[in-house]
Amino acid sequence: MKKHLSAVVGVPALPGTLNYNGTPFTEIVNQCVAEAKQLYSYGIRDILIQNIGDLPMIQKPGKDTTAFMSVVASKVRDALPNGCEIGISVLMNDGEGELAAAEASGADYIRAKIYVGAMVAAGGIETSCMDEVLQLKQRLGSDVKIRADIHDRTGVPLGNPSLTDACEQALSKGLADVLIITGKNPEETLSMVHEVKTAFPHTEVHIGGGAKPSNLKEFLKEADGIVVGSYLKKDGKIFESLDHSRLTEFMNAWQKAAEGEE
């Protein structure tokens, strides 16, 4: 299987959120489109649009966020060739909003942060979005793919279900297309991915964060794909602008790791 690379376009704080600074929405859209085009120019063919600027990250942000994310994704979709995949993630865990925005904008997939079970996170108990995603998917006749985070590092699973049990639920009951695994550090991530790939060898498994040039080779020995965000930004901070020296370094390392070079 060819290794898969997704890169995050971080949407600044949207109107109506606590830390929105008054930037006109058209400027926000233009910034996101420019960032997506830069990532594409470096060879990245999968762009994940995520509202990282919205604080606090509540479980169900609301219809206004869905509308804004639909427009951003639509403009990014129009700016890039059809061969580039577009994904949407509405934080903290608005699966229904993600799917609606994906359908409206022509995006290819959603990233559901808490797809099965429940997690104790900073905002309290966050619960599965699986049922609402599947119900809306059926109503719309949608073929948007589902990439599901399992035991995401931003929280602690409620009830202590095993990692493989949660993956089984996402696949058999939630019809997830891809599983996303991210530990609290690279070592934990590798251990978790190894466990999942051993249990589900024919399932596509991506690492959802923590990638950098120095660990890409190890990550790609275990995982089928990587999601990268912070490393590509100035000083490795997700809210900063893209850093072209970091992009070049990362993509050079990616090419060698993906092709199995030493």
C-alpha cells in the first residue's frame, strides 16, 4: 500500500467564537486557500481543513461554524486540482457538522475525533458522534469517507475499553474507512499503531499527530499514513504560518521514508 500524507490547513478563529479578532471572513478564506495551495505545491495531495483557531473547542459548535467551514472547504476545493483529497474536521467533535460541510463543499472525507465511546477531555465528557454521522450519511446518500480517531490523545477513554475493542466498534458498527491513532508521545503512538495493525492488518491506519522528519521512518514502518500539522509551521506551532524551510525538510524526509530509503 502506498503511504499516505495529509496536511492540516488550520482555520483561524471564526466569527462567533470566543477569540475571534474581527478579521473579515473573506480574509480568513483567502488565507486558508493560500495555505492549501502552498501545501499542494510541495507535493501534498491531501488537505485536512480544521478549525484549530476556535476556542473553546466545544463538542457541538453550531450551525454557524458548519456554514463557515463549508465555504472554506468549497473555496479550497475549487482552488486545487480534482486529484487532491479534501477533508474536514470540526472541533471538538461535530461529526454531523463535518459531514454536512463535506457534502456541501464536495470534500472527500471527515475526521471524527471521538467516533465511538466517550472521552473525558478538558471540557468534560465528550461522547460518540457515530450515530448522527451514519444517520445523516444515509439521509443524504453520502459517499464521504469516515476517518475515525480512536482513543485520541486529547482525552481519556471513559469506562476503560481496550484500544482494539474501540477499533472493532468503529469498523463494524461505525463503518469507518480509516482509523487514526495518536498517543501522547511517539513511543506510545508506535505501540498503539502496532497493536491496531496486528489486530486489523487489512485496515488502513494513520498516525494523527507528532510527525517530524526524525521519526517518519519509524512511523511509516507501522502506519499506512501520517497527518502533519504543527511541524510545518513556524517554530513548530500550529497557530503560526507555514515555514518553507520546515516544509522542504519534511517533504525530503517523507520521500525517503515513504520509499523505504535509508
